[in-house]
Amino acid sequence: MTRLVLLGPPGAGKGTQAVRICEARGLQHLSTGELLRAAVEAGTELGVEARVFMDAGNLVPDQLVSDLVAERLRALGDDSGFLLDGFPRNVGQAASLAEQPRGALDCVLYLRLEREEILQRLLARGRSDDTEAVINNRLDVYARETSPLVEHYEEQGLLKTIDGLGTMDEVASRIKDALRDCGAEASA
Ligand code: ADP
């Protein structure tokens, strides 16, 4: 069973690559951003609570997100592999993942991209939380909260760094190479 985390700044192309990896390997795609947006859309209690944080480009409180992920992991069959996209986003979330029964990871794929390139991509994308002020805050939050995970997972020997610059196909092929030597079984 393959258990992966896809790490990287907003706008690095995590969502796109996540879908491709999951299709190619028969993995469940768990995107906390997507799950949270769906909750907002559906007007659930979680969505109402999460919305103010998301609109400002801040992290939704750890407890809410960790509970959401724990619930999703429990719902997966014992044999299904997964790819977490957008989680963990800070050291506390990484600790809570490590405590999950299925939280031991094979590999953390780190999609690296420079701030200038990120800014251009996000401004071009135009999601409702993609205004310049909110983007800048998301990038600051990333630098402060999420980027320490690079070192965290490096120390655990799980990190594979992938250059996020290039076409979708180029990046996908780099990811494929990285997965080949991280011990994740290929399937589908
Ligand atoms: P991006 O990759 O552009 O940051 P995401 O879809 O991953 O977009 O996340 C959108 C928003 O959802 C974040 O700005 C944050 O408010 C919230 N969010 C997503 N994942 C998490 C998480 N693991 N912890 C806290 N907040 C999260």
C-alpha cells in the first residue's frame, strides 16, 4: 500500500499532479483544500468555521483539519493507498498524521517553486482566494508554517525534491522518477 504526501507552496501545481499520480497508481486523492471548499459550499458547520480563515489565506485550525483527515483515512479500506495533498501544512499536523493508524508514509514529494513564479501562476488562476493580498498572505503563511516540513521530512529520510518549473508533463515525469526510488510500489 502506497502512502504519499505531496508538499509544496500554493500554486506549485500540486492539485494537477496529484490527480495524475492517483490515476496512474490507483491511489485515493485527499486534498484538504478541496474538502474544505466542499464543506464551505455545502454550508456545513465545518465549512462555516473554516471559511473566514480560507478567505484571508490563513490556515484553518489544526484540530479541524486533522479531524477531517483522520475521518477520511478511517473511511479508506485497509488496502487502499493514498496521496495527501495540502496536508500536513505545519509541524503539528505532521505529528497528528504520524499518530494515525495509517499515518506512516512511504515518501514525501516536495514540489519546489520560486516565489516569483508562484505569484504569477496564482494571479493567472483567479480562484476567489487568489487576490494579490490574500496570495501574499498565503505565501507568508507557507514560508512560516509549512516550509519547515521540508527539513522535518528530510530528517526522516522521506523527502524527494522535485523541480516544479516546466510543463505538466515534464514535472509528471520527474515525479515518476522520484517515486521509482522511494520504494512506493507501482500499481495500475
Ligand atoms: P493552495 O495550494 O493554493 O494554498 P489549497 O486548496 O491547498 O490551496 O488550500 C486553500 C486554503 O484551504 C488554504 O489557504 C487554507 O486556508 C485551507 N487549508 C487547506 N489545507 C489546509 C491544512 N492542511 N491546514 C489548514 N488549512 C488548510
